Amino acid sequence: MDWHPAFDAVADGVCLLDSDGRIQRANDGLVRLTGMAAESLAGSQIGAVLASSLGILDLPFLLPIGASGFRKVSMAYAHGRRYTLTFEPARDSAGVLVVGNGGDGEKLDEAWQLAERRETEAVELRSTARRMHELERMKSDFLNLASHELRGPLAVLRGYVSMFEDGSLGDLTDSMEAVVPVMTTKLREMNLLISQMLETARLEDSRLVLSRERLDLRDVLAGAREKMQPIAGERHPISTEEGAPAVPVVGDRNRLTMILTNLMDNAIKYSPDGGEVACRILARGGRAILSVSDRGIGIRSDDLGRLFTRFGRVVNADTSHIPGTGLGLYLARELARMHGGDIEVESVPKVGSTFRLVLPLATA
Ligand code: ADP
């Protein structure tokens, strides 16, 4: 291999190696770098030269020299300095090694410290992610367990209350006459809550499978309204307005009912001063649109993003005394999306909110 004069002009150490790793020829850069005379360098093992002069002890990437015909680049760190070692295989010898003197130790120390910090942070992040994942799983397990365990006692209570209602436990006193309807309403509310918890647990375990039948969304709305009427009472009259002669959709009647009862339940809960809950239904542009509007406390635009997250609640002076799990809207949106639709919201604080269920219209 010809030795071009430019080799002596470069600052890096350059040497030609034979297949045993012996230096055949070295440039002035390597002489300066190692402090060894060109004659001593010639014929010496490159490993021994770099170890004794620069303290670079580890050259495994180079060995065996002739074994690979590929370019290899590696970094070495010795006595507070950093070196870049680049091996270029050559045709008429084993190859050329370039030893780049790549900077002082302080900068390198900083870089290494930074890299170490990053690594520590990455380890911490990984362990936090694992903990979060574990907590999420525990939350799901708890939800599943609690909702299943609550169902039994609730059924017993419902049984007794209906026996009070139908007189099978004898005549009611006047004070009991007043109390039984309250118990019935509270049991309905608990029922709603437990079914939300059960559905969320199913959703998270991927056990929630929709049934699909052709439905008129107006019938689903009528059913949900009937269910909610006792909870709404006189302070929250539920009105319905139909803007289409038929609103056909394909979906799961129970799940769609659940979405609507959740929306109506919220409209009632978050209108503490009462007010109409207005439901409107129409079919437009291939979509069924069902809106539930209230004249309640409304929601600030900053808080809208949180509504549909799991356990997401807006807690402020107006809402902190209103009971809830923060699961209703999360579940409603997930169910709507499983139907190929979505839930949208518009709200003005102290004026009211409109939640809109949008579903694809069924085609003929
Ligand atoms: P929650 O069980 O808390 O009612 P949801 O998921 O149904 O849970 O609702 C999430 C939050 O959105 C509620 O905590 C409430 O702050 C807000 N919200 C929902 N519906 C309404 C509404 N109609 N008016 C005002 N705020 C509402």
C-alpha cells in the first residue's frame, strides 16, 4: 500500500497493520501520540504499543486482525482521555488503524455522568411504569370484586323493599309510607352505580361483548326515560323531542340504554336547583344524534378533557358534595365507540350542558 504524504500531516495516529496485528508503518501522528520513535513502532504489536503508551488496554474489537473484512469503530477511555479507534480493512495488508485523540477527560466525565444519570432515570421510569401498571391492575381487580360482592346484598334489599311496596309485609305506617319511596330511589341509584362498575370491569378485562340488533334509537330513548323517571322526580322533568320518523341503528339495546341513563343521571345530579332534562333525537348526514341537555352547573372548558377518563371527576365547590365514581362518562364513551360512534359535549358554566351521543345510522 502506498503511503501518501498526507498521512503524516494529519493529527490522528495512523498505522498500517499486518494480519498478526504488527505495525508495518506509522505516521507522524502516531509518533506524537505515543511518544515512541517511528523505528520502535515498526514491527511492534499494536496492542502492546497502545497499552504501554496510552494506557488503552482493551482492543478486543480488533482481534483477530484479519478475521473480518469490515470497518470497525470503537471508543476507548484511558487516563482521562478519550480515543476513537477506526479500523479500515485494506486489500494488500490487514488494514489501517486510525487512532483519534478525541478530547479531554473532563468533558468526557461530564458526558459519562450525564449518560449515567440518564440510565438511572430510565431505570426509575421503568420501575414507576411497572408500579403504575400494577396499581391499574389492582384497581381493576378491586372494581370487579366490589361490584360482584355488592350485587348480592343489594338484591336482598331490593326484595324487601318491593315486599314493603306491595304490602306483603303488612300495612305500612305513615312514616314508612314516606320512607319506602326514598329507599326505592336510592336502591335504583345504587343499582346504576354497580352496573357501571361491573361494566367497567368487563371492559377492562376485554370481557365486554356487544350484542348487535337493529333498533330504533327512539325506542331506546323511551326505555331509558322510563327507567330514569322515578330518579328524576318532579324537579327534573325529562322531555323528549323527535326530529325524525325513525332513527335506525345497529347495536346493543342494554348498553345503549346504559349510555343514555348515565347521561340523564348526570343531567339530574349536576342540576341541583332542578330544571328540565331535554332529550332530542334526530337523523342527519348518515348519523343518529341524541342529545341530553340540562340547566345545571355546567363545566369549565379547562375541565372538559378530564370528563371521559376513567375515574375522571371535576371536583370543586359546586360538585364536591355530589356523589359519583367518575366512571359514567368513561364507560359511555367507550360503549359509544364500540358502536362506531362517540360522545360529544358542550357546556357553559352556570347555564348548563349538552351531551350528544352520535351513532352511525343503520342502512336499509
Ligand atoms: P360521576 O360519577 O362523577 O358523575 P361521570 O364520569 O359520569 O362521573 O362524570 C364525570 C364528571 O363530569 C363528573 O364528576 C362531573 O364533574 C362532570 N359532569 C358530568 N356530567 C355533567 C353535567 N351534566 N353537568 C355538569 N357536570 C357534569
